Amino acid sequence: MTSRRQPGVPILRLGDVLVTGLLNELDDRAAIAFTEELTERISAEGARGVLIDISRLEVIDSFVARTLMELTTVARLLGARVIVAGMRPPVAITLVELGIELVGVETALNPEQGLAALGWRQAPQPLEGARRGTAR
Amino acid sequence: MALPGESILASRGAKRPARSEGRRPPAPASYPVRTEEDLLTVRHAVRAATIEAGFGLVDQTRVVTAASELARNAYVHGGGGTVTVEYPRDPRGRRGLRLAVKDEGPGIADLDAALTDGFTTGSGLGHGLGGARRLMDEFSVRTGPGEGTVVVVTRWTVR
Amino acid sequence: MEQALLDTDIGEAELREEADALIEALVPGLQSEIPVDRVVTSSPGLHEAVVGLSMRRARAGATPTATSLAVLALKEALLKAVQRDTRDAEELFSSAVFMNRLLDVAGALSFETYVEGREEIIRRQSQQLMEQSTPVVRLWRQVLAVPLIGTLDTARTQVVMENLLQAIQDHEALVAIVDITGVPTVDTAVAQHLMQTVNAVRLMGADCVISGVRPSIAQTIAQLGIDLSTILTRATLADALAAAIKLIDGPGPDGEEGDGR
């Protein structure tokens, strides 16, 4: 089942958070396969959070929107919190005009902020001394 | 009596015949919607057409999304159909893009209901039509039970 | 020609040049096989000369009368020229009729172009006005604001959303304040447009605060039964800014720190 998915963004694991993304070339079958694979991984790995980077998506129609909403609901039932990050401005405007508000889906400006919301921190700046050390 | 040559040159520079805005619009093109892959092809073709017609990024996204909704309707509810892309001009010379989405399916029995928003139900029909209507400037449907459905939508470049 | 001169600040040299261009284009136009009624509209040089002249006047702010007269005044000049050539009454008459037909079409074309030119200017100006009247300002690190002035219709909402969302992306803003102090009334349509804007901001992953809700507007919203309960609102822009800074600095669910970066 997973093999049918288009070669795209793999699902990475960072602690108890799964990180993945969607590409623009998303047909219906790929969207469904994506949902199935992600659901299996959440369940198998006991993930508490899922970050989906959608900054590559140039179009979100009602089908993709529904996929995201269903995925969020399923993940929540499995105990994971989903954050969708990086929606492009034209996509947000079009969704709102379509009348789709992605009810229940949490959003973040970019993957970094999404990860922060899921409990991940940016690494602190290295110390002066350490930086000097690596420079030499 | 003689004015500085500059002003004449300036006025010459401003001389620009109206309605000469370049090339002839491309010929209309049709794309079949028979398989799921065709939906992607339609999206690509419509994206290219919006760029050709001179739309900005947000309008491109509106038109491609509307095309996606209508093509999916034709595929899911109409058992397949065609999407025709045209490049109209209105009397004021504005450029636009017109999509005619046609299927030979069972037609829409209750058009008003189909146009009513039902986002939360998640049913494809109605959502696609109503959404496409909001995303475009002009919208018309010709349908009836057993007659198939033709949806024609247009968006113009300048609001 | 004098009349046209009075109404505009187009110089005489320019007028002369325009007249020369017209006459220059007239000769090949008349020598062609095109019937007289269509010479002006179908002969490219002549068409361009008349359209160019009219467009320039429309842009310069000349009156429509002056613009048409600039073309029609040629009648008199041409008639005088014919009079110098011949005294034969019949020939004069047929020339006059011919010239009338020719130049009436030119006058009509001139007028049409003039109107078109003015409309183009109006369209462009209203677009500019719309963009200028919705500036997005940065109030604080990661806090943006749009002061809305005037009513909020569909076209305006689209411009506001486009500018605001782009600015959110550019500045990585976390809160956007929409200030409606300058919006005279809020009816259901305006409220719906506000909701759309708020929803679009949220889809981007930022928060939205509406400020400048006057008591009278709050009453109207309540009376109309518009549900804005999911939206954070504040009476003044200052209050909204305070709320926005709290949203950023506060130990919110995302634990974002104000001085984090």
C-alpha cells in the first residue's frame, strides 16, 4: 500500500513527533495513500504530534481540504495532535472564499513554529568559545 | 510659437493606440476528464492558461481551484466529461479566462440545493458548484435530469 | 481650432503637429479603396492618428467637447482648402458632403476613444485608491496592523486579505490586528468579510485581533445576531496591541518566547 505512494516527502520521526509534507503533484489516490500511511505510522509508533508541511501546495481544493480535516480527526482519536504548517497566502484566500475553514485543523506559519508548538525548541546558539573552536 | 521639442517628444512617447495590447489570444483547447490522472492534467493546463491570460498569483489559484472542483464534479457525478478553456475579451478590452465543464451524466435534479453550501457534510456535490461560483466572476449552469450538465465560469483579469 | 485651444493647455505647436499627422494619414486613406464611411476606422494610419490624439486629450484632462472639436475643426480647414481649388458649386457641394461623412466618423471615433481613455483612468485610480487605503503596518515585532477606512466590500476584502497575508508571510508575523475604527457601520456583509479575513489569517497560522469596535457598532452586531464570539476583539488599537503582545509573549500553548529570536 505504501509503495503506491508517489515518490514524495518521506515521513520522518523526531522523538514522538512525525514530520512530513505534501507536494503539489497530489492526485486523489496519492492523498488517500498518504492518509493511510500516516495513520499507520501514528498508531505503530505511538506518535503524540504530527507536523505536515504544506508550503509546496499551490492548490488546495475541497478534496484535499477534506483529507486534511479527516486526517486531523483520525490522528486526534489516536492521541496525536496535527499541525499543518506553511500555507501559502493565495491558498488561504482561496480556501476562505470556497467557504472551507479547515475546522479543527491547527495551523502554523512555518515548520519551525509548528515544531515549536509541538514542543520542539530551536537549538540554542552555540557558545562563543565553542564556535571559535570549530572554526579552527 | 515653437514649443520646446521636449514636450512634443513626451507627447509622442505617450502615444499608444488603444486596444493594441499585443498578441492574439490562443485558440480554445479541450481536455478530457476520464480518469483521476486527467484531473491533474486539467489543473496543469488551467494553471498555464491563467498565466497566459495574465492573471496574478491569487487569481491563478482561484481559477485553478475552481477548475479542480468542477472537473471533479464532472468526474465523480457526471461519469467523466471535458473541460474547455477559452480566452475571452470583454467590451472594455479586459482579458479573461472561461472554463466550460461538460458531462453527459444524470444531470442535476435540484440545482438550488446543489448550489447551497454544505461544507460540513463533506459531500462533494454542491460544495464544488457553490465554491466555484464564489471563486469566479461569472457563472452559469445548464442541466436537467438525464440531460447532463454544462457549467460555464469566467474570471476577468482586472476587478 | 481656436475653441479647442481655449479649453486645453495643449500648445499650438502640438496642435499643428497633430493636424499635420491627421492630414498626412488622410492622403493614403483616401487613395485606398476603402469606402468613405469606413476610411477613418479602417485605414490604420488615420485610425491611429485620431485615437492617439483623443487618448492624449483624455489623459491631459481636456473636455470631451474640445476633443471632438479638435477633429471636427478640420472640416472648416479642409473646406477652405477646397474653395481655393475650385469655385464650381456642384463640386464644392459634393466635396462638402464627402468631408462631412468622413469627419463625422472621425469625430465619433474620437469621442469613443476619449470615453474609453477616461474609463481606463478611473479604473486605474480606483484600483490605486483601494491599494493605498489598505496599508499594512508593522506595530511590533511579529505584530502587524491594517487600519480599515471606509466600507468593506468584496473587492476591498480581497485586496486587504492579499496584502495582509503576504505581509504575514514576509514578516513571519504571529498576530494581525484589523482596526475598524474608520469603518462607519458593520452590517452582515461587512461582518462576513471580517470573518473571512480572520479565517484566512488563521489558516496561515497567525492570530487575528479586531480593534476599534465602538459601542454603537457593538450594539449593531448584537442586534443583527452576528456571531463574532470566536474572534478576539478590543475597543482600541492600543488595547489590541497589548493583547497581541500578550499572545506572543505569554506562555501560550506554543511556548513561544518574546525574545526567542
